[in-house]
Amino acid sequence: MKKAVIAASCFAIIGGAAWFAFAQPPHGRLHRVTEKGELCREPATSEPSQESEVSIEVVGDLRVITSNGIPDHKTGAFPNRGNPNRIAAQAHVYRIPAQPTIAEQVTPLQGAFGVAINGVPWDPGAAEYYDGEPGWRYEPLSGAIDLGIDFSHAHVQPNGKYHYHGLPTGLLDSVKLDPSKHSPLIGWAADGFPIYAMYGYSDPKDPDSEIVQLTSSFELKKGERPGGDAPDGEYDGTFVADYQYVAGSGDLDECNGRETITPEFPDGTYAYFLTENWPVVPRAFRGTPSSDFVQHRPRGGRDEGRRDDRRRGDRRQDDPRRDDGEAHGPRPHGPPPRPGQVLPEGLQRELQLSAEQREEIAQLQKTVDEKLAEILTAEQQEQLKRMPPPPPPRDHMRPGPPRDHYRPGPPPPPHDDDRSGPPPPRRDGDRPGPPPTPRGDDRPEPPDA
């Protein structure tokens, strides 16, 4: 038995390393900002240039959602100072379980969280990182980095994909969200469970109970960040890591959901709720997410808007030759392995294991899980469940040299998804030219989130 456990542990390490090699995100942007800013949302003044098209139907055991990604409400003006991209029609196709089930393990967010009933996806994270110790990811709604977000807490990727980072204000107005009534269904999560917004029954098992605004169970950590190579300052919500889950402190679990009766599910279901307090959009799944939600992403583009934050410590914001590749590109090998997992599901599919081999792997996994349960305390096991996958390696986020170090050269070719690329930097003595266009980059997790 001891040899089997040792062998299984080796498999778990190899499996994790293999997934990490397959699923590395390309790039992220680095900053030195350590405090929240003011989230200035672009007013909803622009009518979409074409009609929203969405279809939601059950086909066999799947719920299939197809859309052109055009919202059914007014948006902010795009491009804008913080986001250089225009909204364009997409070809979204999302397939989720029509009868979802609770998984044994919580799965951290690895891409889009879900899709609204108007066909616009939720993508709550962004590949904006602190320029120092890995793992400090900026919260997009903190206002620390200007991302050009509009009134519906949304903006646009380089390929024209409009997506929500928070509460979809325009959508909530269109469905007539009412604080005196249970929220209507506003979308579907990647694992197939329904999504609601803020308001639910005080007693999740009693549809006649009082309607309340539900709260998450996440809180800001107390005290100050470690400093040194990590950011300093108070835990104020600038970073995702400023928050911690405190079981029972709110109405919802670590996935911002709960088992409840809803108007659409009178017999009960697990359901997610968007909340006013962080995380707003859930950052983990109670079920098994569809891979469709981690494959609909542009690569190598610039999305999140830039601004001159040098006075706040961000010394690389205006470098037009930075390679700000999309950090949430396709992950064909599935979600990351959970801690202690022998062989991730994505790799099992890639290896085309036989039914007998899968059964043997399952038995081996059971042995490892039982052994870990003996070794770890209950508190350590809970911490392990909530532990996110590793952040992108620093090598993939290394900024280029300062602009003054570049030799003059021809302008870069236009990007596939963004034809209005910035002009090259110039030095003293070069002929005058227009200043570099602010650019940016949008990307949610891994992990978050």
C-alpha cells in the first residue's frame, strides 16, 4: 500500500506539471499600483450597431446557447480612453449540462463564468498583475487600473467581444429586477446551474419567506499586505488576494451560490447569485464547467485600456512595444488538476485511456484521497479545496525595456484583432510624430477569478 501511495503521489506531481506545461497563459500586464482607485464607468449612451441574437435550447442532455454576443441594451462608447476596441458580432456557442450535478470538488474559475440570457458572457477576471511577487492579481472592479468599463460593468476584447465583469446593469433593468421579488433567471453558469442577481428567499426552502438581498461570505483581510517583493498597504480590495472566504459570514458559499427554491426551479436547485459585495461574479464552480467557456478567447491581443499611472507607481503603462498577449487563451486540456489529483481529466482524454485504465486511475485516486484525509487536518483540507491554481510564471509576464532604449524602426504590423496598432516610439532627434495610442489587455484567470 505504501508503494502504491508513493507511486500515486508521483503521478499526481507529474500530472500537475503536465497540465501546467500545456495550459500556461501567454502574458499578463504588470503594474506597481497598490491602492484602489475610483471606478469611473462609461455612461450607457451608445445603441448597439446591430440587433442581439440569442438562442437557448435543450438538445439531448445539453443546453445549447448560441449568440452573436451583441447586448440588448445600451453600452458605453467603445473605443474609449481605457479600452481601444469596438463591439463586433461573435459566433458564441456554449454547451452546458441540461441536468447539472454537484461535483466532489470545487473548480476555480479558468475563463468565462457563464453567459447571460441575452448571450453576453461573464468574464470577471483580468490578467493584470503586480510587478513583484507572483500571485497578486488585480481586481478589475477596484478602479486601480483603468479598463474602460461601462455602466453595465462591461467592456470589449480585441476581437470585438463584449463581456461583463460585474453586475450587468443594462440587463437587470431590462428584466425589471425588483428588490421585493425573487430575482428572475438572468443566465447560465458554465457548469449548467442557473444564475440569479442579488435577491432571493430568506429561507431558501420556503418560497413564501421574506425577500432579502443576499450577501457573499467573502471579506477583506485584516491588516496590511506583506510588502517587500509583494505589494504593501492595507488590504483594500485592489487585489483578488485581498479577500478571503469566511464560511457562514454571508448567505452564500465559496462559489457565491446555495441550494434553493427559485421561481424557475420550484423543486429546488443549486443556484449562483451575483452580489453587490465581492466577488460580485462567482470565481469558482460547484459543478463541472464546460470547456466551451475557456476556448472562446482571442490570443495575443490588446484589450484592457492603459493610462498614465506613473505618478502612482506604474512605470510601464505607456510602452507601446510591450507584448501584451491575451492571458486567457484556449485551454484544450481542461481545467487544472486539483491538489493531489493523480491524472487530470484533460490528460486522460488526451491519452485516450481505456475504460479499464480509467477505472484503475480512479482506484489509485481514491487511495491518494484517503491517505491525504488521514494526513491533513480538517482545516487544512478545507484550505486545500479553496486553493487556486498557480499564477502565470514571471517569464510570461516580463515587460520590455524602457521606451528610450529602443532604436527607431518601422511601425509594427496591425494585430489580427485590432487594426489600429500604435506607432513606434521615437527618440530625441527623430521626426515628430503622434504620441503612442493608449492600449490595453483583458484576461480573466487562471485563477482567480
